[in-house]
Amino acid sequence: IAGITQAPTSQILAAGRRMTLRCTQDMRHNAMYWYRQDLGLGLRLIHYSNTAGTTGKGEVPDGYSVSRANTDDFPLTLASAVPSQTSVYFCASSRTGGQGGELFFGEGSRLTVL
Amino acid sequence: GQNIDQPTEMTATEGAIVQINCTYQTSGFNGLFWYQQHAGEAPTFLSYNVLDGLEEKGRFSSFLSRSKGYSYLLLKELQMKDSASYLCALMDSNYQLIWGAGTKLIIKP
């Protein structure tokens, strides 16, 4: 089934540890995004990539990094996790960049930083 | 600046009709999206409006008034499976999405 796969689905992490959330899509979409979703707040964009080889900063990029070595994969790395990064993280993709079209979301990765 | 507001929670009865409002303020506008998100799941696309008026898609319709900075999602013939959060998202002049916090819709039998 075509779509977006995220891993892990859930993780508990000690503060200060490094963590990479994986995201893979098989729809050949050009653009990919990482969002965090916190209770009472709208989805907030962390980083995005309009096409393979390029990345950009979103609304809340501090403490996170991404790479886009190919079309399919868009991992999100927390270099040194802090409790405020406890959240649900969603990876998404769209056919074109600039978030100009419908977004397709992965099932989310629930991260708890203690 | 940009701002987007929608009610936190609404309750409706199975079989009825409910309207979820979304108001926004923005200096540039390139469309408004509605997404549905069931608890613990990913958001899924419902509708996109860029011109004023009503877009109908089965039991769901979405309305936009750009002059009033206003949109609504209308759900007819409510079913229990419609219990979910409904997210309004504004696309600004830079084609960036600004998301509302979502409206949790509770359907009662």
C-alpha cells in the first residue's frame, strides 16, 4: 500500500540522547515535511524539503536537523533531546513543494523525553 | 501577523448537521484546507477552497468567504465515525501552511 511509513511509532528517550525519527514515502512526492503536534496547538512545521538535496527551516527548527539524500527518505534527528521535545511527530509529503497541494501524513511517532 | 481560530470542542447528535467555523487573519492568502484527524491517527485531507463559495463533497461541504476571513466545514447526516478533530489550515502568500489547533467533534447517539 502506497504511503508514508514512520519509525518508531513510539519511543521513550532520556534527555541528552540523540534520536533519529525515520520517514519513508513511496509515492515519488517531491516535497516532504516534519511537523510536531502538541495538545492545544496547531501542527507546527519543523523542517521541510521541496525536492531531494534541499532542505529548509520551518516555524520551530531549533534542536532538530534533517537530510534529504534521495526522494524517498527524510529522517529527523534530535541531536540532544530535551523534555520540551516531547511531542507527536508527523512526517508528511506532497507532490509539489511550497505546501501547495494536499498533504499525505504518516501515522506519527510519539516521543517522550524524560 | 497571521492568526487562525476555531472552536476547541463541539458536540452533535448522530444524524444531525454540524457546522465547524474557522476564522483567520492574514496578509496573503492562497487557499484554505480542512483535514480530519481521528484520535491517535494521522490527519487526512477533506477539502480545499481558494475561491469564495461552497464546495460539496458527499456529506461534507466547505465554504469560504475571503472578504470576511471565514470558512466553515458542514457535516450532514452525522455518523459516529465522524467523531474526530477537524483541522483548519490557511496557506499564506509564501505557500506556507498555518494550522488551527483543531476542533474536537463529539457525536452522541
